[in-house]
Amino acid sequence: MKITKQPIRTTVIFGLICGISFMPLSFGLCYFFSWPVAFSIILWSYIAIYGFLLTRWSGKSPQTIIFPLLLLLIFAFVTSSNSAFLLLVLVIFSWIRSGICFHKPLSRVFSAELLLTLGGAALIGWFTPHSALTWALGIWMFFLVQSLYFVKFEDNSKEEKITVDPFEEAKFRAEKIIAARLYS
């Protein structure tokens, strides 16, 4: 069975799952960690899972994103500022998506990454999330904006080559020869 890649739909659904799971995860992790650390761990896990989805869609090895994810995980425990960590999340997210997985020329990607990543974050900041529910909605909105990346950069010129069964191909050629003899 051939699994088709549909990154737009999957990004929207993944964002919805992240938004729905944010509240239970934040309440659960706050028993073990302080709010900034719990918040950072949740965001790190979302970026890690989405990063592995990106590697699958791009055909890259999942090992290529381990260093950025480890760097982000270290900063999750080191920094106590949510704003600094959010900025680092955006940088690592752009690095994984456009620098590692879908490597395009910097001039072509820089404006799109700036618009989508910082634009999505600014949109969340404009709504000023102050509770777990508004953060959950903000996370889903961020992934909705991120799905626009694949509208802009999806390569529609690649068509999958369908392999035809050799017997079907021989049957088609034989029918073509018979039809040509009948009508000549």
C-alpha cells in the first residue's frame, strides 16, 4: 500500500491534536516541574514530533534533527524565561523545516520563514494567551499558519510513477495490435 504525503492536512490535524493535548499535559507536568519548565517541555515535544514528521515528508534521516532538538531540550531546563525559550523554539523550528528537511536557497526561504514563523508567533502574541485554554488555541492557530508553508513550497511538478503489472502492459499492447489490424 502506497502512503501519500499530505503535509497540509497533517499539519492542521497535528496542530489540533497539540492544542487538545496541551491542557492535560500542562496540568500533569506542573505536578513535577515549575510552569516555565513544564511549558518548555510541552513545546519541545511538539517540535520534536513535528520535526520527525518533516523528516519523513522530506525523505531525510531522523538523525539529522537530533542536534537541534537536543539543543532545544537543554535550553528548556536552563532558561527560566518563556519569551527567550519561545524565540529559540521559532529559530529551531525554522532551522529544522527550511535548513534541514526542505533545504531551499536562503533567498527564497528567508521571507517565507520570517512571515510564517514570526507571523504565526506574532498572531499568538496579539491574542495574548493567559490561560491553558488560550495557549491551546494559540498552538493550534500557530500550526494552521504553518500549514501555509506547504501551499507555497509544495512541489507539484513531481508526479509519482505508477508501475504497471507486466501482464497488464502486455495485454494492453496485444489489444492495441489487434485493434490496429481490425481497422486497417
